[in-house]
Amino acid sequence: MNDLRDFLIKTGTNPDQKIEAFFSLHPDLFEILQEGCKEKKIMFFKARPHVDFKPPKLHATGPEWYVFYSVRVPETGKFRRYRVKVNRGTARERKEAARQIIAALSEKLSVGWTPLTEAATPLSTVPLLDALATFEKVKTKEMRDQSLATYRSYLRVFRRWLEDNGASVATTCVSFDGHAAGAFMDHLEERDDISPRSFNNYLSFMTTLFEWLQEKGYVSGNPFAKIRRKPKKLMEKKRRVLTEAELSTLFAFLQEENPEYMAACLLCYCCLLRPKEISLLQCSDVNLERQVVHVPALVAKNGNESFRTIPSSIVPFLRKLDLRKPAWYIFGEHNGRGDDFTAGPRPLAKKKFSDYWAKVVRAACGFGGDIQFYSLKDSGITRMLGDGVPISFVQRQADHSSVAMTAIYVGKSPLAVEDLKGVDIMPATPSLKK
């Protein structure tokens, strides 16, 4: 502790930086303590020992006083020296000015700042959490509600990880480097609820976030740029269509257990609506007398307005929905409850449909992981095509951009096509005939 006291007196380091200053004198001790803390918290954002810089010191010989410090140039690996002139006032005033300069420089250098990147990143010492808040504020004005909700979800996960790994309100943007970026993505990969597709979605968001931070001058480069996406072979859909028996089991269960959720399933299965479109439908968008669902352009995934036909067979089930308030959403948000799919003034997040399916429906109906909420749309398209509904009608109901997209579903039925059983296209070769 005597070394620490002497160091504080000589350098002018303020008490808030005394631990970091002490570690700068004893880098080996810093590493030992850091290793010992790994089991409790990974210290990505703590002050680092002097590897890429030499700490600032006051030179007060002669009439001109300077604070000197050096930083390593990445391209050459050599140190470049910098100086700050301290020539105004009495000797006592100069010492106080030098103390403040050394304290400020020590703090900035300890978290990765260097004068080499200051011109390109003038905001590099802004707290990272403040920069994230600014990003969210800007995007609030630019994005639609559903996309903004997705961004906010990613930001919540990122902020929680930062907090769990030693970041504080004072952690600067420059302190988040490629090592920290890799650790964050490793954390996501280890989570059971993050699929390869979700991993890539997070990576796309983090890349977008740090491109914005780089553009605005918070960081000098994108720490996520070198992280590889998961290959496409891992992105293949792992869902299948439901059999008739499975559909009967599903609707028999929901009719008794949760008729509102059953209505959502029918909108997906028979009207071929996407979960996002279902979640944003307002009561005024459903006309049971005309048997039409209006999907506004702002709600549609592709940004195109569409009208979906309501089959007569499901009208009685949809009449159980409360559609009395035109401006309300058919499926509203109810203070985080996962089983309430009644109408409300705020839209339900689309993820709630799949969450309820995974937590309630799958176990109750005995479905495996290959049968998902979105499987209902695949099943509806396949069933319509198999029952002979013209492909152009199915294309319109599914809101596909082309018949070719709808044709992908042709042949997905596990049953044999009766008309093909009698087809004989074998060549007229005696050895191939019975």
C-alpha cells in the first residue's frame, strides 16, 4: 500500500483510479487477480496493464513543463511519444494542472483510447451505455413498431450481458473490442434457446449497431466484422406439416382449453396469415359477414396490402372473438401473461404465439419439435393444393409473390397421389415387364 500511496502522490492519480493505478505498477498481480475472478465474472471492461501505452509523467526541468506519454503504433509495433505543455501560472498552479492532465490521460489510456484514433473517433470515450441509448432513440423515429421491438429485445440482451461481465455506467465505447465481441457471441451460442438462425440474426443486429457507432464516431472499427455466420446448411427449416390426426388433436384440445388461441391457429391454417400479421390485426380488419380479413400494408411482411378469404367452416370459431372495439388489436398484450389471447389496446408480440405453442400445446398434444406454430401455414397450403384448390387461389391466400413460390409446397403431402398409381412410364423392354 505504500507503493500505491507514493504513486498517487507522484502522478496525481485521483482516488477513483487508485486500484487501476496500483495494477499498472504490478501487472502480474492484475493478471493473477483477473484469473481468480473468472469463475465469478469475466473482466472484459476493467482497466488493463500498460502494454500498448506508457503512462503519463510530468517533466518539470527548465522553464517549460510537459506531461509526456507514449502509445504503441499498431502498424509498426513501436511507441510514439506525445506531450502536453503545462506552462501557465505559478509552480503550484502548474503542478495542479499537471495532476489533472495525468489523471484524465491515465483514465482514457487505461480503457483503450489513443490520440491515433481521436480524429476518426471523437466520441470514443463516451460511455457505451449512453451510446446504446442514443442509438435506440434514433431508431425509435425511423422504424416500425414491430421492428423496433425486435431491436429493443436485442439491446436488452446485450445490456444484460455487459452488466454481467463487468461493464458499468462509466465503461467507454473504445473499451469494447473484438475479444469482447467474440465473448458475447460465444455466450449466445451456448444458450439452449438460441438456434443457428437466431445466432445469425443477433450477429446481423450487432454488426448493424456497430456500423452505426463507427459512422457516428464512437468506435474506429466494427468488432463483429470478423465473426462468421452459421452456414446455410444449419438454417434449413426443421418443421413439417401436420397430419389430419394431429390437426384433429390440436383443435379438439384448443376448443376447450383456449378458444382465442385456436382462432389464431385457424387464421394461420386457413387464412394463411403469418404470425406477425396475426399479432398486428385490429378488430376492424376482420369482417365475418363478408368473410374477409384485411391485411394493411403496414402490417404485411412484404409491405403489400392484401385480403384473405375466411372459409365458412371457421366462421363459428372466429365469432367467439371479441371484435366490438374496432381500434383494439384482436390479440392484445396483457401484462406479460402467456395464456391470454383476448383483444386489447396494445398488440401482442408475435413471439407469444410460438411461446404458448412450445410451453403448452406441444406437451398437451404430444407434438415433437418439428411441429411448430408456423407449421399450420405450411399445412394449410399443402392441404389446399392436395384438395385441388387452384394454385393461383392458394397463391393469393398465402400472399406469395409468385406461383413458383406456392408450387414449392406441391408434393409435400406424405400421402401417395392416387392418379399417379396407374401411370406406366416404363420403357417397352421385355426384361422390365412382368
